[in-house]
Amino acid sequence: MGMETIAARAERQHRRIFELIPWYVNGTLAAAERRSVEEHAAGCPRCQAELADAREMAAAIQGAGEAAPSPHPAQLARLLARIDDHEAERAAGAGTNRLAATASADAGNGNRNGNGVTLARPLRGFAGFGALLDSTPRRMRQLLAAELAAVLALASIVAWQLRAPALPATPPAVYRTLSSDAPVAAAPGTAPIRVLFAEGATAARIQQILAGIRGQITTGPSPIGAYVVAVPAGPGADPVDLVLAHLRKQPEVSFAERVAGAGGTDR
Amino acid sequence: MPDEELSLLRRIATADRKAFETLYHLYYRRLFAYLFKLTRRGELVEEVLNDVMFAVWTSAARFDGRSRPSTWIFGIAYHKAMKALSRQAAGGGRANAGDDEGREPEEPATGEGPESLLARREVASTLGRALGELSPEHRAVVELTYYSELSYGEIAEIVGCPVNTVKTRMFHARRRLKELLPAFGIGSHTG
């Protein structure tokens, strides 16, 4: 009876220590707890084994995830646009109109991100945007602000592209038919993606979108309007999935996807 | 530099965009990795990350400074990630629901393929698959402990539950991982 109680208490103590082991291993226990783990483990084979396991798990998990991508400028631009909408709505709710101020502040942001001579000029045109917004009915204003955000998103991508290394001068890929999923060979340093533009998309807009992703048409359009586009891939380039995500958010893009089985240097 | 982060949050509370962009760049990669680890859905990460940072913008004024800025931000991220996962599950789980048979765990069945280098490398690994088998709540505790190296107290704050719940979740997660990883080496020490 007395023995059992002692055993039960020891087991409870063991469980208490055992549960702390992950945080012993990650080095976050307070000194007193750390000591109690060490003292208990010294005489407890189960806890010693668990310590070894936990260290192994910690090392494996640490080693598994060092490579997150850098932020895509389009993503930040989209977030800032959302913040603008939010602030504009709040301002409208408060009876003041801060949208114009927000809009020109944004043009400033674009400039700052731009970092480049080429970008500074087109963005200057946005200064007049604020005045235009001011004299526009609220509903229209939101549309215009959204438009502005889209343009800024694109502008910041272009700006970012300017800093990125140029595409290798290798001639574009050999390809098979558009509709087939047969492998499409990609030029070194590029990955092929398939893009279908919406019916109303103008040629100018398509070019603009492609410039935004530094994409080069390798074939198309197919009868349904699909293109295979080579985009930069590999070290220093943007992850292809972010490029795809960006494309899918363009109203003129009906779909964008990887070319299945492509053997590019996509990462 | 928690002090720097604190002052950034204070400035964001006054609608300082420059401070916001600085914080965004400071946290982007960490949040990206963290959100991927919580959700294991590459296609969710970008959207959830923007939701998190948007929430930081709108509620920075409510940050009371009792916890570290990172704890507060990771807490927001945890809840946004869980919400996104349950939304996805409720919506018929874009593609994963209902095709347990013949499902390839290496390829999230979203039609997009794994999202990032991180995703690709990790999902393909045995460990990644095993972690993917855990419930999001259990996985979060494992990742926050071993990847983010947080104390159980900080984890309790982030996930919004008592400390004992954190320990219990970890206890069960470790047991499950040992079942799932017999060949991994983990579990080879204990009988």
C-alpha cells in the first residue's frame, strides 16, 4: 500500500519531468526546472532515451525549414492597397476624406520601393490622381482606388524586376502542342507556365502583364487563347508559385499554371 | 531586437506606414515559414500572411506590451491559420477531402503543386509527412517548440490555452510521431 503510493508518486514525478523534456531540449526552461530535469534524468533511462529522441527531433525540424522565400513586392503592394481601402472606409465613416491623401502617399511608396530612375517618371502621373478622386462620387472612388492599387502593384513588380538579373540570352524553349501535357523544354534559368487570358484582354495589357513577370512567350496563343510563357526561375528569381499567384489575381488572366512535367530549372 | 519591434508597433498604432513596411519585411520570412508549418498548405500561406499583417495594422493600438511583440504577432498568425484551415475544411477542403484512398501525401492535392522550396523540400520528407498527419493544434505545439524554440509559457500565450494543455498536446504529439516515424530513428531510443 505504502509502496504503491510511493511508486505512484514517482510515476507522477516522472511524467512531470518527461513532459518538460521538449523545452529542456530547446533551452527555454527556467533554471529550477532545468535542474530538476537533469537530476531526474540522471537516474531514469526512459527520460534519457526521450532526451535523445527529442534532440533528434529538434535537429530534424530545425534542419527542415530554413528556406522561406523573400516577400514578393506585389504581395506587399496588395496589402498596402487593402490598408488604403480600410483607412479610406474609416475616414469616410468619420466624415473626412483621407483617400486622396492616402493615394498620393501610396504613389510615394511606389517611388520609394522603385529605387530606379525608370519608375520615378510614370509614378509622378499619380499625383493628379488624388484630385481626381476628390471630385468623384464615393462608389466610383473605390473603383479608382482599386485601379490605382493594381497599377502600383504592377509598378512595384516592374521596379523589382529592374533590379533582378537579366534573363539569360539563350533562345527560348522547344515546345510541343499547347493542349498536351507533354514536357515542354525550358531555357536554362526559366520555367514554362501556361497562361490563358480573358476574352476582353487587350494586347497592350497582355504585354504589360508579361513584362511584369519578365515573361517571354514561347508559344501561343492557342485557339482558346493560351500561351506558354517562360518566366525566370532558379536562384535569384521569384518562386514560380508566387508569380502564378500574382497572375491569377489579374482580372485579365483566366488561369495560370505550371506546365506539367516541365524540366526547367524551376526551384 | 524586441525593443525595436515594440517601437515599430507603437508607430504602426499611429498609422505609420514606414514602420509597417519595416515590420513586414522583418517578419515576412519568419511568418511564411511558420504559417507553412502550421497549415502545410502552401496555397494558403500568402493569403493568411496578408491577413495577419493586415490585423497587425488594424489592431496595433490594442497591443498592450504585456507579451513580446513576436508572441503577439505569432498569436494572431496562429488563429488566422487555424481559421483558414477550418474554413477550407468546411468548404469541402478544396481538393483533399474525400480522397483518402490513393492520396499522395507528397503532393498537396490542390492542382498547384507544392508552393515553395520550403514546401517542396519538407513535404517530401518523411518527417514532413508525419508532421502532416498530426492535428493542426498538435503540430503547432511541436513546431513552436522545436522550430521556433519557444517556451511552453509563450506557446500557451500564442495558441491561447493553459500551459498544461500545451504540455499534454506535446505529449500526445510525440507519441503519435513515434508511431509514424519508426524508421526515422525517432523512437528507436525508447521502447
